[in-house]
Amino acid sequence: MSGDGIGPEIMRQGVAVLDAVAAKFGHQIQYQEAICGAHAIDLVGDPFPEETYQTCLQADAVLFAAVGDPRYDNDPTAKVRPEQGLLAMRKKLGLYANIRPIQTFKCLLHKSPLRAELVEGADFVCIRELTGGMYFGEKYQDNDKAYDTNYYTRPEIERILKVGFDYARRRHHHLTVVDKANVLASSRLWRQIAKEMEPEYPDVNVDYMFVDNASMRMIVEPTFFDVIVTENTFGDILTDEGSCISGSMGLLPSASTGDKTPLFEPVHGSWPQATGKNIANPLAQILSVAMMLEHFGLKEEGSIVRKAVDASLDAEVRTPEIQVENGPVYGTKEVGAWIVDWINKQ
């Protein structure tokens, strides 16, 4: 699903890289395009039509780009919005676990808004609960009052905490549970359940952090974290904050997994102002391909994509927002083509 804005441009590069990897390792990949977001609203009036849902159900994985359009951002009365398509997809596919790796690249430390000595070596994963909380709880609004209900059940909390514990076990055995248990009843239930689960993972070092402290710690000491697990709203904010550490949102992939077909997408938005200008960074989309391959146990295939991305950065084959001063000019297409060529030569 290419979606809106720069989506089709970066998707073409992701698919080209996936095709190159498939050819090298003797795989066959079948694609089925589907519509979502503003593009789908324009065509059928629904940001996540039933046909798209059925296509997702029949697929092994969904490779997604971005949704969003300023026509809807600037219209608070709009009843149908592009982002509703992504929310509907998450809910209908049961994609309750959003996994966002945050890492820095040594050759791009100078691009981070933080000092190099703070961010060098930062490498952690944010795991965000994706289908509960205020985004999906009961809502009300009139001219004088409004509310959103931060509703969670024990099974919802247990399943996302299990994802967090399992990821910590596969990495450096350190899990940070982020909540606001000093104020919110929902957070107190999160913390209670996490403490109940701790004995099941004796090899994992667990700490608990209020979200305000976690947001500060992420800036002043990002290397402290290994795996963070948190609820939907806090996760939305923290993952966007964390994405800035690397120096560009165009560098970071993500995965959403759960009950049905998994989804892989870059963390950035549709950047409509850049549409058609061949300046969008395709690396997050390409690294989402790597995450998808690794999800299916194709570690060597995922590794070659990551190595190709590293090679492109080291060779200064970069789109404008991460290029060195007075460096060569490369666009979306050129970066994608260079990475495909690198893979073909290995």
C-alpha cells in the first residue's frame, strides 16, 4: 500500500530492493496493490475499504508507505480522514504491537539534534500498544466538554508486555515499562501486571519509569534504554521523540504485529510538500523491507539490505536532508538504484 504524498515514490524503491534480494536468494514474491488513506477516499470515499482489508487478510505481510493529506489536516469538520484508514487497518488486523527500532548511524551523528557523545551507540526498541487506550476508548464532545477514555483490559496489557519481555530476552535483557502510575488508574494496572509477570522472566532486568521522566531520559541518556514497552498514547509520543535521535525520521522503519497479517512501514509521514520532487529519503522504507524479511526468519536476506543501506550512507549516496555539505546530489530514485546495484554485485 503506497498511500499518499511521497508514499508511491518510496514504495517503488522498497519494492525494487525486495525484488533484488528475491532474485539473489532465489525467492519468488507476489504483490497485490491496495489503496488506503486520502487516495482511497478520493477513489471510493473510504480510507480503508473492504477490498483493501480482504487483500491484507490474504497476504503474508503488508508493506506500507504513508497516509495523510493537508486537505484534511486543515479541515477540523472533516468526517472522514486519511489517518482513519491506518487506525482501521490496525484494529481490523489486530495489530496490537508496534515495534520501532531507534538507532544511530556513526556517519550521521552530526545530524542528530543531540550532542554526538550523547547519542553515539544509542540502540533501543520502543514497543507501543497499538489498539487500545484513548485512541479507541469511548469518546464524547460537545461545545462545553469532551473526554477520551483510556480503557485497557488485563489481556490487552498482558499480551503487549509479553512482546516487551520477549524482545528484551532476545536483546540485552533490559526492559523499561513506561507509565504514569502516580496519577492514572490505567497505568497502575499496567504496573501491577508487569510486576506479576516479572518472575516469569528472571533473566530480564525490569525497571519502571513515569512517562515524563522517560521522555527526559530519552534525550539526556538515550543509551540507557534497551527495550521500552508502553501504552498507546505514551508510545505515540515517545516513538516520535526517539525517531529524532538518529537525525532524520527518514532513516527509521517499524513493524506492527498481532493477530493477523503483520505490517511493515517507515515511521515518517506522507510529506505532501515533497511529492514528485524526488527528494524523499527511501531508507526507512527500505529498512522496513529488512524488518519484514527478518520477521519471516530470512536473516541473511535482511542483513544484506541493512549492509546495503550502511554502504550507501558511507559512500555519501544520500538524499538532501542527510547529505554532507557540498556533497553529491542524489534523489529518491538514485539512492534506491544505488542500493539495488550494490545488492546485485554481492
